[in-house]
Amino acid sequence: MSRPTASTKPDYVLGTHDAEHARLGKQHSLWRELVHDGWKRAGIVAGNRVVDVGSGPGFATMDLAEIVGKNGRVVAVEISSKFVQEVNDQAKARGLNHVSGHILDLMHDEIPTLDGPFDAAWCRWVCMFVPKVSTLVNRIHHSLRDGGVAVFHEYVQYETYGLQPPSEGITSFTQAAMRSFSDRGGETNIAGRVLRELRQHGFEILSVKPIVRSARPAEDLWQWPAGFIRTYTPRLVESGQESEAWGKKVLDELNLAEQDPQSIMLTPTVLEIIARNRRE
Ligand SMILES: C[S@@+](CC[C@H](N)C(=O)[O-])C[C@H]1O[C@@H](n2cnc3c(N)ncnc32)[C@H](O)[C@@H]1O
């Protein structure tokens, strides 16, 4: 039997349905400032050629397109045909001829460099879902020019996710979510492995920055960690990983926390990594 192609493979663990699309959009807008700051420190500028690795529906892709301008190029690569279609539809609707989306499975396919190697690669919340990070880093290594930069946002300590002081149900949600990612072949706290692979592939680590954020119910940012608990808890129950009683306890705790304006929720800790590619 031939191996499944990227377009026929099942979508990633969080799905590609409308709710996940909306979640990724909201998530991107809440992270935009920090992401742009990282890109700036990495030296991504007008005229650059950038690859968005595991782009999802392309929220970061469109921001990168604006930064690099029409003299630059942005290539989005992604396993989900639905997300790639959305990238290409958006690019067309905005008249961005310098943006294109490509379906591929990073575990099996090389990143297409089209008309030359990239100046920069952007990769966020993708390493945690792939079975072999070494393969992903190798793909990026070969797609970048000598001196090109790779910028990653991946989790380094997911366990910070939850209320402070901690509550039993929400803490168990964090653990259950991590278990579900690893059951599907991923690893949540993957940033350390990314660092190791980058060094093994000859990258120079330019900057490492842990990012943990805190939110109160009235703040926009609250919707990111709270929204994921609200949408992912029913999925953990429906999949049979957790019981209905467990799901009720988690959501009851979340609702209760939301009624108290003084509640504090911490986000899972992301590690921003900026690294320079070296080619022999
Ligand atoms: C959490 S989403 C992040 C999307 C985007 N990077 C962002 O920050 O909005 C993870 C993405 O990685 C993609 N992905 C997972 N495994 C992949 C693989 N083997 N090859 C290509 N894309 C993959 C998923 O389809 C999904 O769009």
C-alpha cells in the first residue's frame, strides 16, 4: 500500500474545522505584537524570502507578506489541504502574487524553495505535533541560505497553563491535553529538543526567550487559555480519553473562575528561539 499523501492524511490533532480556524485567528491576534518583535530582532525585512512552516490557514503568512512586500516572497507549507486553500484564497483576494501555499507533509517532503533558498523560516506550534523534530529541523536547514535565520515559538513548559492558585480540575485539564498530544505522536514541551536539533544541524543560537503571560477574565488575552479549555474539554470527553464527570468539573471550575474578576490564569510557557543557519 502506498503511503498516504499530504492531502489524504488525517488532519492534525486539533482539527481544521471552523472553530479551530477561528481559534487560530484569535490566537494570532493576541500574540501578534510578540511575534512581530521576534521577527524584527531576527532581522526579517522588506525584500526577504520567508517560509512559514506549518502555516495553518496563514494568519502569520499574511503579516509576513506585508513585512517583506512585493519584492519579497512568502511560501506557506502545510499538511492540511483546507488550510493551504485558505492561504491561496487569501493571497488572491488581497492581490498578493508574492505569497503561495503548498501542501506537504514535513515528515516526508522537502520544503520547496522555488526560485532560491530562504532568508528566514518561521515555525510556531508545529514541532510539538510531529513525530520527528530532527526531520523538521533538517528540512528547515536545507531550505535556508547560509546565514538565514529560523524563528520558532514552541512550548518549553506547558505545565504553567492554569489558574493561580492552581485548581484541581484545570490542572488536570493541562495534563490531559499534554497526554492527548503525546498519544498522537507529538511532544508538548519540545523546545529543548528543537534547540538540540538546531545545534546538531550547525545552527548558531542567537537568542532564547521564555514567554509566559498572565490574564484576568476581563482581559482579551483570557480568551486564549480559557477558550482552549472550553473547546478542547468536550473533545477529550467525546474521544473517550476522559469521563463526562471530569469534563463537567473542568468547565464548572472555569465558569466559576470567570465570575471572579480577580482570577488569574497563566499561559503555557513558550520558548522563542532565533537561530542562524550555517551551511558547509
Ligand atoms: C497549532 S497549528 C499552528 C499553525 C500556525 N503555525 C500558527 O501559528 O497559527 C499546527 C499546524 O501544523 C500543521 N502540521 C502538523 N503536522 C504537520 C506536518 N507533518 N507537515 C506539515 N504541517 C503540519 C497542522 O496542520 C497545523 O496547521
